[in-house]
Amino acid sequence: SSLRCATDVSDVQVESSLFQLDGAPMQFCVLSVEDDTIKAQLETEIKRHGGSFTQNPTEETNYILAGPKTLRVRSQMKTGLYDVVHHSWLTDCVREGRLLPLEHRHVLFAKPETNTELERRMDDYGDHYSKACTAASLKEVFSRIPSRKRQKKDVGVPSRLRDLLEDTEAETLQTRFSMFHRCKVYVDIYTKAGNPATLIKHSPLVISASQVRMYGGQVYDEIRTGVTHIVIDDTKYNHLGGRKAHGELSFKKGALKALRVLRNLGSNVTPKFVTPKWVQDSVVLKSVQEEEKYAPTWWREEKQNAARN
């Protein structure tokens, strides 16, 4: 078949390094397309933008490009050695002029490490955790969500296996939504610490407080013994529509005062100071993140000075 013949690209000039990683050409294998013309176009674009192609996957192959899931494509998917990507991804990259991150809509089969990366960035239907959606992208996400009628069929899935999958999914959800269950958090959303009447309703940290509660944590409205984390906004300027959005503990003086209060109360736990990004990243990455790298700037400087002395 002509689909297994390489396109003659000897006269094609390299115009960019789009398909190069660290100066080395990325290797593609165009395994199945709708017709010969598409294959020739793809292999020409690969050469034009600094990549290389092969007719059979090798150890150097970065991606298998495919359209229809032919027998050859399914055979390569079974090996689990390669990411199999719809050829529209490559043409999207050329159109955008950059190497686009893979999304569920592109992927026909993903290696375990690629699958992990996809899950970190988006849900099973391609809805990004942190990227703003558009009307078009939202419509595309909805189109991938199976209807109730299709979900009920579960064609080809034995009932015992389906029950096991549902139990595992429930366990996973329970674990994820209780990730902060060991955390007792004071969120700095009061102009006077511990005084609910001074709540800053427009503070962005109100969202952080809601997320901590949603994922199983306890949120206190006062500094008390047992507090494990204090979430503060340490940005120099934080004004929403001209309104002050900082709480009392967002400033070094107030935070150190809170620590003295805790010591006087006899607390044997020194809370960790973190920024709202610690909460946000923990939710997105589905596990509680290491607090140290989310510490406010002044807190890191305080610890460094203490270490020198």
C-alpha cells in the first residue's frame, strides 16, 4: 500500500525548529490516515518544521500519528510503548506555530506517564483545571460527556468488573475530597484576627477557605491551639476596586504576634504559613503539597535569619 511508502521530501526546505527538542528532531510515524494525500501533507510539514519521520515506530519515535484505528494502530496501542495521537494535533501545532500540549481530544492512546500528566491538567472530558474555558471549548467538553442512556449500557463490561470499578472510583473520590482532613486552618480573611465581624468579604482568600472545607479540612475563625496552617496573602499590593483586601496576619508584624499568642496558649504545634497557591495547587494536583515552597517571602527570610544566628 502507498500508505506505507515514505513521502519524498528531498526538495522540502527546513523553515523552523517547531518539531525539535533540545536541537534534535522529533521523530513521528504516520501510521494511518484517511488517504495518501493527508499522509504526504503530514510528512512534508514534519520535514518543513525540523522533524523526522519513519514508516515503522522505533525507540526514537516520539509520537505515532493516526486517524482511523486500523489493525496496525491497535497493535501498537497494545504494546503500550508509544503515545498514539490524532494527526490533527500536528496540523494544529503548525497552525499555532508552537508545540501544543496534548489534550484528551488529541489522544487515541497514552503511555502511563502521559496519562498522569493529562490527569494533572484536566478531567476525563478535557476540561482544564486552571485554563479559562471559552464557549467553543465548553461545547466540545460537553460533547464528550456520555448521555445517561449510553452510560447505562456499559457494553462489554461484565457486571462484577463494573461494580469493582465503581467501588474503586468511590474510594478515590473519598480520598481526594478528604485530602485536608488533617489540616486545621486559619485563613487570614479578617482585618482583626479572630474577630468574625471584621471579615473581608471581597478577599480572594474567602475562596481558599471554601476549598479547605470542601476537601475535608477544618477552618477556624480565630487563632487557637492546634492550628496547623495559616493561609495569608503576602503580595505587596492587593486591592480590589480600591478596597483593602489584606488580613491582619498578611503582614509580618501581625503574623509574629499570632505566633506569640499561640506560644502563650501553650500550643505545641507551630503552624505553617502558606499562600493561597498552596491550597489551589493541592486541589488541582489532588494531593496536599509540600508547604515549604509556598511559604510567604518574609517567612522564608525569617527562617534564614534564624538559621544564621
